[in-house]
Amino acid sequence: MSDEHHNEPREVGYNKTHKDTFKEWTSKDSNSIFSGLTQADLFFFAMALGHHRKKHSEVKNKANDVPVSALNEAQKWGVLATAIDAKEDLLVLKDEKKIYLSAEEYAEEGIKILKSHIEKQGLNYPKYLEAELRELIGDES
């Protein structure tokens, strides 16, 4: 990916109501599957989950707490791919602000999905997630 970004935002965010969740789940002391990961990792995971479920919504009362610079190259490519798939148009690449806005919208719903699953599954959530991922990739083992 080029180092030249014409209108890439400095940060991406999520609804302020998720702020404590992001901090708690990524804390090294957490028993969450996201323990020790970065908020950028959690944001990316939530975005991918929201996109997979085709759920997105406008982010209101936004906390811009995830620096775009914290996303690694693979995550940035994932954000681009998500925007292209969502818009079904390569011209979306002309406006990085719209690309990241789309990522925020998917992450917003993705974090809601994660919260719901973790409430239902509790500590069994990693096993539930693994089973769902195996089903997604067609792995019967």
C-alpha cells in the first residue's frame, strides 16, 4: 500500500457506548479472547464480522479512539476490500474517508454482534466462534 494517503482519516471510531468494552476486552488482564490485542485488532475483527453478516449502521456519538496508523498493512487491505465489496465499485477507492466510514459502520454492528454472542456464550464464546469459523470455511474436523 502506498505511503501517500490523500484523505485517510487519522482515527476511526465506534459509538462511545462501546468505549469501555474496547478497553476491557483488550486489557491484558481480561479473560476475553481479545486480551492483549490492540483496539485496532478488535475494531478490525468487529468490522469483518459486521461485513460478513451484512450488518452496518451509522456511528452516532463517535469516539475516535483507533488511530488508522495502528492498523497493519493486512488490516488496511482488509478495510479496502470490505469497502469495494460493500459498494461493488472500484471507484470507492478514490475517497479514503468513505472507505473508513464504511469500516466504522460495519464495526459498529460487529461489536454489537460480539457483545450479544459473548453474553449468550460466556466463556464458551471461543469454542462457539471456532465452530462458526469452521462452518464458514467448510472444515468438518
